[in-house]
Amino acid sequence: MSATPVHDVATLEQQSTVSRPKNNRRLLLSAGPAVALVVLAVAFAVLTPGFATVNNARAIVEQASIPLVLAMGSTLVVLLGSVDLSVEGVMAACGLTFVLLASNNRNDNDLGWLAFVIAIGVGAVFGVVNGLIHTRIRVPSFMVTLGTWFIGLGMATVLFGTTTPQLQDQTFRAWAGGRWLGVPVVIVFAALVTVGAFVVCRYSKLGRYTYAIGGDEAVSRVAGIPVNRFKVIVFCLAGALSGLGGVLATIRLGVGDVSVGSGQLFLTLSAVVLGGTLLSGGRGGPLHTLVGVLILVVLGNGLLLSGANPYVQQAAQGLVIVIAVIATGWPVRDRLRVVK
Amino acid sequence: MTAPLLELRNVTKRFGATTALDDVSITVHQHEVVGLIGENGAGKSTLLKMLAGLHRPDGGQVLLSGDPVDLGSPARAARLGIGVVHQEQSLLPNLRVAENLLLGHEGDALRAGFFRRKRLEAAAAEALATVESKVSPASLTEDLTFAERQMVEVARAVASRRPGRPPLVVLDEPTSVLEAEDVAVLKRQVMALREVGSVIFVSHRLDEVLDFSDRVYVLRDGKVVGERTSQDATEADLFRMMIGRDSSAGFYDEGRQRPADPDAVPVLSVKDLSRRGQYSGVSFDIRPGEVLGLVGVIGSGREQVSRAIFGAEPHDEGSIVLDGQPLRLRTPAAAVRSGIAYVPAERRVEGMVGGATVAENIALVHPGRGPVVLPARRRVVAQEWAERLDIRPRDTAADMARLSGGNQQKAALARWVLADDLRLLILDHPTRGLDIGAKEDLYKLFRDLCERGIGILLLADTLDEAIGMSHSVIVMKDGQVTARFENTAVDGKPQPIQLLEKMM
């Protein structure tokens, strides 16, 4: 043996980064949900008469519209590695704000388009509050948004008062069944938001920094990214989109309703996860979420048409989510891996 | 002669009562590679953090190209041309290479908040060209090999400087996670960097420091204790300056290696262990007080075998017998209950709980009898082990994450060796990234454990370590055992070349 023990004949280092499982995983994350959507659609088309019709396809897209608007905001937040639970509360607060500012049967307001904009602004303010409390006071986003969820509901309940406010603005009422260029208005909004989210995530500084922060916040900070500012911006966008979703849903209902967003949080968050956006942040994106929303809507629609018991439908949705999460985690199973 | 690229004049840095850097003067000329060596705690990392703009000196001056400068922040240091490639990789795996390279200083690749992809990739390609990396700027960072990523980091360090500034690249332990052939690539790149600027090369490996550098500074206890040109220095010289004493005597404490009793019941007996696609027919025995070194390159299956024994990974066939009792339950928890301990290679990820105190880490596995952990009792036990293993600082209430690598590893080990019923210790690269002093302490501890009759399965960091520490060496290649050197005496150990032949 050599007298200088620090001399290395050969290094036997183990590289902890074997690339194969990562590639598998990425493929599964991006192609898996799309394959699942196709399989689901084909299965219902074969098993359920009335599923594979033009009218039903239109119904599915329309059903998916508002969840899509909400889920795009949620996607951005999840990409950061945070979560926004305030969706339903913000929807309710914004929906009622909108009704009470537009022409209605409770007061003399008739702000028209301004009501639409202000209501979305209320959503943005909710988002900014979420973001500021999360970043400045360093409260986990889970807790902050859980709180603002109920603040939103409380605010909506106060605005609701004792009698149901009805929307009387004819322009907006006409929207409910109206079309732009032959496409239902709500679908136009959903399409614009989806394309917008895609472009932002793919090409903008905001989007790429969102991925960076979700990938590793500490590294992003050291690289000079103003992490807190971007987080607040993303929460603000998510709040505004929740507001938009609330307003659209309210227009559709024709009345202000505190429970306008009921059930939407489950739908949007599970659509985001189903699509393959990781809750840990940094991976996934709007297209994933589009597929995730469609899977859930197709599943609900197909089960309804096949005459399944509504409780069975709910259980089936839950089951699909658990299976999807298992599938995305499959290649990285390791007994020493920590799951929280 | 022009002014040196970097000059530190009598720089001092104090943290509270401790002086991390004491009157340090270092000069780095243009087109020069300067090596920097020293034990953990010698002040290397303080010096690097100062250059990176993370610490400010309390006294003395920093001069760049002859002008005194204030390296106030990381961004400022980067603009002035100082790029530090830290030991832990700091690239975002989910972004593209080009985005990583220009993160935070995109310049004209951003317009109105949107990326201009072509410009971004052109700028990235330019940066990659300076380090002669062939990585595509459009590829996803997580698809790169470790070595490629390191090159990207070097490129980023070079790219972030203001135009016209010669780059000064600081490489902190760049080779500690590289394979031999990648080290050769790195060497070429360092030489290329020397053409345009200067490099400060920090490493624990004295042979590499001598190989890469033109001149070497040795730090000890916050002071520069020596400076040598590489031609005139030998590893033994540097070692002596670094440690303050001679190196040669029994680094691996071989004098205390006692032959294992061939008739004793093996602590561990592995028979025909197989896992499809990973390894097959692996058999060996470890007797009480015996160290068995398992060597092999990446993909040889040795990591998988060791993890299978601990129950962290499944195996398809074969038996694992501990002290004559076949092991049934195959989970880490069951393995711990039957007296197996495992010290993982990824210390930060798997080996410790950062944020918890040293005492909590030490008491993690064996918190004591019953469901209640008494903090007072924990402190006493932790204190005792901190003293026995010379964990510094002695303060067991300190946050584990703040300890140096060597002390973290000692605390991680203390957690296991605490147990009276410890039978088998599986060590996966236990000395990776540690300085020589800490390694010696650990080797002594391993010998102590052998005297207690504990068996050790060692996945060594280097061949020398495997040979020096082990009674028996087993070589694996492509999932098969290719050679055995069993129960050898201290003077009958295999030579590295004998092992290499069977590994490749």
C-alpha cells in the first residue's frame, strides 16, 4: 500500500441521479393522463348510448369551462409549490359583489361592465392578501387560503342579506345562453384563459420563474429572483381567476348565491393533480390541467348518462384520483422514500 | 507585470468569539490555477463565502485587478467576475439548461416579460462554449449526467460576469462526486478556463489539487500556513502542513485489525441473494469483528445488495441470516430491531434530520425504553457520545444542519452505535466528502466497534479505504461477485490493481 493514504486509485462514487426512472416518470406524467382520458372516452362511447354525440360533446366542454378557468389559477399556484384553497370563498364573494353592483333587484346600482371588472378585482385582492400573508408573515399557503376561503364565504353571506339578489342586467343575462361566433360565451372565456395560462407558463418570465421557484425556492432566491414578489403575483392571478369563475357561474345562475362555488375546490385541485402537476411544485402545467379537468368532467358525464347512482359517481371520482396518484408515483417507489 | 487578478490582503473574519479567518493574504494571478486545501473548519468555506459575496471581511482588503472592491452581495460578486461553483449543485432540474444558465440575469433574452428563445439559447450556447461543454442549451437539466451539470454550473459562473471582466472561477470540491473519467474532463475544462481567467480549486484530494493547480495555499485554523508551487510540493508535504503532523502512520488504524475467528457463527450470512436485473447469486459471510469491503463500480449492484440487507429494497431470491437466525420481516424497522444499522451515503437526504438538534438526532433510533423521551436523559446520552466521538461543537442543542460534514456524520453514526444490541453496521460511503482528520476519527470508531464484536459491511469511498479497513474484500461487477479476498492479514491484503481488474 502507498504511504499516502489520501491517494485515490479509483473513485467508486455512486451517482444518485440515474436518469432512466426520471424519464419514465416524465413520460407517465405527460402522456399518462392523456391516455387515461382517451381510454375513458372510448369506454363510455362503447358502453353508453348517447355519450358519443355532438350535443353531448358540447355539453362536456361547457361543463368543463368554469372548472378550467379556476383550475388554471390553481395550476399556477401549485407549480409554485403552494396551494390555494380559497377558490370557493372567493367565487362566492366575487359573485355577490358582481350581482349587487350590476343591475339587480336589491339596489339601484347599474355599473354594467364595471361591475364585472370590479368583481374580478375583488378576487385579485383576495389573492394578493393570500400571497402577502403567505410570503411576508411566512404562514403556509395551506393555512392562509383555508382562512380566506371562509372569509370569502362570510363576506358573501353578509352581502347576500335576507333575500336572494337577482341579476337583472340584460346584457349579462343574454350571455348565459348566448354565443360569440357560434361558441357559447363561457367556453370562449375558458379557451382564452387556458391559452393565456399556457403562453404565460411556456414563454413568460412570470411563468418560467414560477417553475424555478417550484423547482427549488432556495436556489431561485440565490439566483436573484424576487421570489416573494412573484408568489404574490401568482396568488393574485389565481384570485382573479377564481373571481372570474365566480362571476361566470353567477351569470349562469342569474342570482347571487353563497354556495355558487360549492364543490369546485375538489374538482379543480384534483384536476390539477390528475393532470400530472406535482403538488411539490415545478412540474406539470396548464395542458396537464386541461386533460385533468376533461377526465373528471367526462367521468361525471359518462356515469350520469349510464344511469349510475350519484353516490357511486362521487366514489368513482375519488377512486380515479387515488389510482392516478398511485400511477404517477409508481416508478419512484422506494421503501425509504418519505411520503407526507 | 500587471496587477494580480485577485489579491486578499490581511483579511480577517470573526464570528462572535471565534476567528474564522486570521490575517489571510492570498494572491491569484491571471491565467493561474490556485489550489486551496485545509481540513474542515480551517476557514476554507468562510473564505469561499466571502468571495461569493455572502460574508463581509471584518478587516483587510480585497483587490480585483489592483482595485479595492466590496463584494457586497452574490449578484455584485458575480458581476465583478467571481463565480463560485458550490459543492451542492444549484441548478433547477425542471428547467432547461439555457434558463438555468441565465437565471436572474437574462439581459436582452427577455422582452416585455417574455422570453426570446433564440436569444436565450444563443447566449447559453456561448457560455457553454467557453467551457467547451457540448450540452444542448435546450435540453432539460435533469437529463444531464452529474458531470455535465457541473460543467453547466461552471459555465454559469463564467457567464454572469460583466463583459470585459476576466472570470475568476472558484470550484468548491468539484471532484468529490465525479467519476475518474469526468475528473479528466473537468481538468481539461479548468485548463481552458485558465486561458481566459483564473481558477481557485478547493479539494480534499491532495493528488488532484497538485494535478490541477499551479500553486497551492494551505489553510489551518484560519491562517495560511504554507504556500507551495505544485512542482515543488508532494502530497506528504501538503498533508503535513494541513494536519500539522506526519501522515504515514496507520491512517486506517491497521495495527488494531484483529483476524476474525473463522469458526465463529457469522454475524451476517448472505446466500445466493438475487434480484432480477440487478444482481444474482451474491453470497458472503461476515464474522464478529470483521470488516467486509464490497467494491464495484456504479451498476455493479453493491448498493442494491447493501440496501436489500437493510430491508430498504426487496430481493427476489436467497437468504439473509443474522446470527444464525434467518431474517423474515424485510423492512428497515425490522432490520433495526434485529440489530442492523445503516449509514446512508446521502447524508443530508437520508442520514440526518436537519433542523433538529444534535441530541435529537443522536437519540432518534434508540430514544430509550418506553414511549416517553425525557429531554434530560437524551441530553446526557448525547453529551457522552459527543465527547467520545469528538463532535464539535460539543453543544448538543445545536441545530444538526449547522454542523460541518464530518461532525454530522459522527452524530449520524452515534445514533446507531448507541445501541447495545448492534450486530451489523452497513456503511455506505461513510467518509464521502470528509476531511482527513474526521476520516481518521471515524476509522478509529470502526475499529472500536469491531472490538465489540460487531460486523461491518463497508461500501468504501475509495479502493484504498476498502483495502485499508477491510478484513475481506468482495468485488462485484454487473451484479455478480467476481473476486473474493477473504480474511486477509494486514500484510497480505490485495493490491488496488488486483481489485480494479475484477471490477472493470
